[in-house]
Amino acid sequence: NPAYVIFTSGSTGRPKGVAVEHRSVVNLLSWAAGEFGGADFSRVLVSTSFNFDVSVFELFGPLVSGGSAVIVEDLLALADRGAGAGAGAVSLVSGVPSAFAQVVAGESEVRPRTVVLAGEALTGDLVERVHAALPEARVVNIYGPTEATVYSTAWCADGGVGGVVPIGRPISNARTLVLDGSLMPVPVGVAGELYVAGAGLARGYVGRAGLTAERFVADPFSASGERMYRTGDLVRWNADGQVEYLGRVDEQVKVRGFRIELGEVQTAVAAHPQVSQAVVTVREDVPGDRRLVAYVVPGEGVDGQLVVEIGDFVARRLPAYMVPSAVVVLDALPLTVNGKLDRKALPAPEYRSGTGRGPASVREEILCTAFAEVLGLERVGVDDDFFALGGHSLLAVRLVSRIRAVLGVEVPLRVLFEAPTAAGLAGRLAEADEARLELTPRERPERVPLSFAQQRLWFIGQLEGPSATYSVPVALRLSGEVDRAALGMALRDVIGRHEVLRTVFPTVDGEPSQRIQSLAELEWELSVAEVASAELDAAVAEAAGYAFDLSAEVPIRAWLFTAGPAEHVLVVVIHHIASDGWSRGPLARDLSTAYGARCAGRAPEWVPLPVQYADYALWQR
């Protein structure tokens, strides 16, 4: 029978109720009594809210072992001298690492013999600081999701800790599997997803059979048909047979075309000897410009060069595209009321620039201005490194284009990587060639060729067939009244303005070409549908996964889903063969202009584009 139901917030924001059975709790407490029974469980500090399953360990662990539970308001209160005086001597304290770090940094008089840390990745620096503050204490790192009854693995720190702190081996009657996307075991040292099986598995999610079936899956390695829980955590086995936590599988991000595991970058940053705590995230403070940013809490006595040192340190261990664009040093990581990391409270990075000498020539001044414009900074000094200020390969292409426009020279992209400062680049311009042939409207041949980028995408389309792999969706929630007729006409206006949006890519004699349809012959309209609010997410997801047939249809589709009088979602999907990240700006600008005009009962008034994408393809060829 169910012993309790505990709701977890979940990454989607909709709480899920986990039903845990009595036998699973019995298994947890049996293991806990053997691991911590006696002296460790004699007097346990209970600081976790009963809304969280760690309270099952803190409260019932000592009570079923003949010990006592000392209840306090929260763990952070112990950071102040005398705050824990009322608790008296305690034998065991548990908490999340980020909260316990503040306890260690404070003046708490609580001196437990065992410290249990769980709920977040534990760093070797914190283990050493706990040992320094509590030299007699045993430090235990425990891992487990609510769906596996509080804890699944455990590791005890004995001696010094170097590198990644493991989450350990399975507790009694639990099994851990590290599997790839095909549910096959991965070798030692290779990252995979963690699955947990055994006596601790919960019954499932209350009233959500579909979600239960998705997360509690059949165990292919069990002869008796048992289930295993898919944790969504990215881990690896180490050489000692311990599991090391790397991050979340759903924290895999795509930055500038590269797929990046945030946990892998965070592990590299945290390995710096002067870093106490670290977290790595992706920020998009400027729309379309996604950058990796590292937030670190330094150890004691760290000097002001830490930001530079961390960048160099990570660059020696990871590829350039995985090195954070900025490092932000904080006194402490922001926490939620539950003691976990508050990612929304992480401050925006400040890219330091303009600290060196000023430009000594007109050419240096022009380059500094170009650097600042492309990077979105107020000022850039002649000795400021383009990439250290947040520049990356796509911005480098934009900078080369800007230099071509203002100085009339052709700078190979390679030169910018070799001389990434305005001063260094100015010295290399003497070797640069004159700017290449200007992009202008071209006479259209019978068969307009594809650009090189389009040809790559066309080839993949031939290889895979119709697929949503390169469909680029944009979903926009609209509140209030929407003029559907005006919106449909505005979208046709935008398609008429940009030839590439009304281009199909037929194949003749094995060779692809661009055939641009006139707006008059174009059979295209906005799809409009009424959907229930509960079905809105599914409808948007289905539209976002639309697969284009590039040989027969134009590479843009749009849907307006209406879930109520003032609740709408506009979904626009464009194939990558006609759009990229930078295209969102012109698309939003032109659609806004056209919709405003159509709502006013007139056609948009805009200056014709000087060139179209077909002109670019001909120019490139």
C-alpha cells in the first residue's frame, strides 16, 4: 500500500505526485539503520520541510533506530553563532551542499559526527572545507530521486578529494545502470543516462499513467520483468566503480550549432583549485545571441585574476566552443527558499572592455568601433580580446563583414583568430586583399543554383527524406484580440517581400535549383484552428515538428491556434534552407510592420530589398 504521496515540482512546472509504497520506505530505513544506526542516529537534526522526501530519512531514520529527532526551522539558521544552541549536541546533520556551505562559512556551534549532503552536485572544495571545520565528522554524499524513495546511491569521503566527487554505489537492494540512448550499458568514463532499479522504486505518478509509463520503463536486464526509473541525470562510471554525476540530460543545450552538456562544462570549471562552487548556464540577454556563462564562488584568499585563470584553465581541457564567454564571480550562489540554486536570480554578466590604451591611429579607432558594434558593447580598447569579450565564430563572421564594409579590405576569418585585438588586427591589414566583388542584383539564369549552405541542406533532405530535423519553429503567445484576416495578409506580404520564402527546390537531371514562385501563383494561407486550452501544448508541438517537402512546397508554414477569446498562439515554421538564427530579427520586424498596415486597411509601405537570397547564391558561385 502507498505510504505517502510527495509532489515534486518537475522541470515543466506542473507538480507530479509520486506514490511511494511502504515496502520501499522499509528498504530505505533498513539501509539507513545499518549505515547510520547507533551513534549517528542518536540525535539527528531535522531541518527539511515535510513537503520534501529527505524528511523521511531525517525523521524516521533515527526514530526507528531508537534515536531522537531535533527539529529546527531550517539549516541556514545554523550559520549564525548561537542559532543552534537550542538544538544541543547533534549526531547527524543533512542538507543540500549550497546551504551547508553557508553553515560552514558561518559561526555555527553545531558539531555533528556525520554530515549527509544530497540534492545537488557536491564539490571537492566543500568536502575539504567541511573536514577543516569539522575534522572529526564523516562526510557522506548521497544521491536519489523522489521516484526511488529518497536515496539510491551513497559515497563516504575518506581522506582527500580530487576532481569530481562521486555519488557512490547503490544502497541495499538498489541497482544503478548507466545506459546510452539505445538502453545499452556504456563503458567506464563515458557519459550516459542513469537508470535506477530495485526495491526503492515508487509505484508511479498519481493519476498520470502516461507519464508513469514514460519514466518507469521495463528493465531489459531483469529476468523477472522488473521496472527501472529513468532519472534524466547524466553520469559516468569511474575507474573505482563509483558513479559520478555530470548534470541533467535535459540540460544539453545547442549554442552556435554545437550541442553542449552543461554538466561537462560545469565540471571543468569546478575543477579549478580556487573555485569553491560553480554553475554554468546559457544566457540570451541579446535575442539570438546565446552564450555560455559560468558563475563561481571563489575559495578564501583568491586574487582578482581568477576570471582570466578560469578561462585559460577550461580552455586547456575543453574545445573552444565549450569555454564560457564570461565568468562571473559571486560571494554566494543565489538560493531558493528550499535551499536550491535559484537560476533566475543569477545576474547578467558584464563583459569588461576598454581598460587598455586608446587607439593610436584612425584604423585602430575604426576597428575598435567595429568590435564594439558587433559585440554590443559601449567601448572596446585596442588590446581587448574579441573572444574574451564574448565573441564567437558567428560574431567573427559578422565582424569580418563589418570590416569589409568600413575599410574595403578582405580579412580572412583565420586572421581574426590569430590576432583577436584591434591593435593586432590593424597590424595585419597591410597584408589583406581588397574587398571582394560587391553583392548586387544578378541576371537570373534559367536555373538558379543553390548556395553552398542550401546545397548541404538539400543533400541532407535527399538522404533523410521529409524530416523536421531542420525545421525552425517560432511560437508566440498572443493575448487580446487578433485580426486573423490581417495576420494572414501580413504573412503573405512578408513572403512576397522575401523571395527565399516562396522558393521551391526541384531536381532536374540530379541537380537541384531554385524556382521562385510569384505571389500571384502562390497557394499559401495561414492555418487557423480552435483548440481547447488543455490541447494547446500538443497542437503547438505538432505544428513545430512539421516536415517540409522542399521539392514541392515553399519553406514556410504558419498556424494560429485559438484557445479562448483572448488566448492565441502563433506558430511560424521555416525550413533552415531559407532561414537561420539571424533571420528572426527581419522576420519579426517585417511581420509587425505588415500586420500594423493591414489592420489599418492598407498594404505595408517599405523600400524594396536591394538584393534577394538568389542574388547571393549567384554571387557566391
